[in-house]
Amino acid sequence: MFPIPEHIPFTVAAGTLCSYGTAMMALSRSACLKTGETVLVTAAAGATGLAAVDIALNVFGAEVIGVCGGEDKVALLKQRGVKHIIDYYTAKIPDRVKAITNGKGVNVVVDHVGGDIFMDCLKSTAFEGRIVTVGYASGHIPKLPINHLLLKSCSVHGVWWGDYSTRQHPAFDESIVNVMTALAQDRLHPYVGKIFPLEECGAANLQLNISVRNGQLEHVNQNFDDATHLIDLDIDAAVSKFTERLLIIGQSMKNVIAGKEKSQLCFDNKCKETSVSLLADI
């Protein structure tokens, strides 16, 4: 349990934790994003993609290039304030990135797709660029030609946000506190595509497994043929540990509000000690 800003509806808060926590960790901890840098976000109209767009634009003050497929998603990204949008149905990512950045490439990539899209992102990365891989929505895990990393002096980072709750819980806690603080400052504005009543949870689950492409519905087959290992998890232990971490975060947030602690925010690659008054109205 942890407090949410008073102006944030529960329907918004419920869908914020995972997507925004992942995006915050990817951009702040892994990519070390700086103000004024250019960020390429794939699947930018998806949950974590929209979160990455929101954080990059409104917390870090970065230039954002959103990648998506289809006119509806392009329209959504425009609505969310993205100036540069690449529809991969009609344009090639490397060509458009080259035109948008005057041949420099992007400083940071947040990729949720994998497959050929990842390879296009690698081609679009600037010197000393940072690519963060957070998912493989295409169902294909790319085979990385590491000589490209050498030639561009660039790097690739992986972020499995949920795993940080047990392996590196201070970083996990920090990502949540940073998101909640930015929400309290009204710097972030999560997007909710649709709300389903509880009795329609089956329809909601179906919606999550369907992709709309050019007016047609296609079932997405999550086929990870390239995966070579299966992870054996003790589910009860994982849930227990995750719950324990949320309780600790909740207590930390309460202490911030009560004035017993100060929130450490690491934005623009600089840690700033933030007054507890930021959260006083939660």
C-alpha cells in the first residue's frame, strides 16, 4: 500500500505502477537520460510506451520520437504531445530518424518490440547512444551484432522492472517514489484507453490479446522460439516478497508526507533533495 496524489483517480492509478515504474527505471537508471537529448520509443502508443513518452517529455525535457503502427496510434501520440512520429507501416525507421536528427541519430532508445524493429533502432542510434530493451512484443528476440556496438561506442541495457523488487529493491522503490512524486507535481498525465467493469474482466483480457491493424483484428501469438531457457519461479515466495516491498514503499511515502524523510529524485542525471512539501497535499 502506498498513497497516491489526491487528484489522481483510482482508475488511473491502477494502471500506472507497472508501466510508469518500468519507464522511469529505463530512462533514469539505465539510460541516464539528460535534458535535451533525443529519445526513440517503440510501441509508443502502448502502455509502457506512453509512459516513456510522458516521462521523457515532461520530467526530463527530452525530444521524443514515437514509433507506432497505424493512423489511430499516430493520432494518439500527437494528442499526447509527440512532435516526431514514425508509422512503421509507411516509413522506414532509420531513414526517418536520420531526417529528424539531421543525421546524428538518437541518444536513447526504449524498445518494447524486438525483432527487426530493434535492429532498425540500433541503426538509428547516435555515437555513445544507449538502447534499453524492455520487451519483445513482436515475439522475436533479436540476435545482436555486437560489432555495431563497437563501431558506435553504444550500449544495450535490459530492464526487467519486477525483478528489481527482489534483487535490487532500493532501485525498485526509487522508481515508484519518483513516479508518485512527479504525479504529485502534476508533471505526468497517465492515459487510460478504456475502463472495463469487473464483470467484464473476460472481455478486458481478450482486448489485451488482440492487436488492431488497419481496421482488422489479429490475435497476437506470443511465440518465443528463440528463448533457450525457462525460468522456474516460486510464485508464492515472489508474491510475498513483492508485497513486502510495497509495504516498505508505503511506509516510506508516509514518512515523506509526515516530514520524517526527504524524497530523493534523480532527474536529468542529477540527484536533487526535494522538500517534503511536494507531497504534503497527497
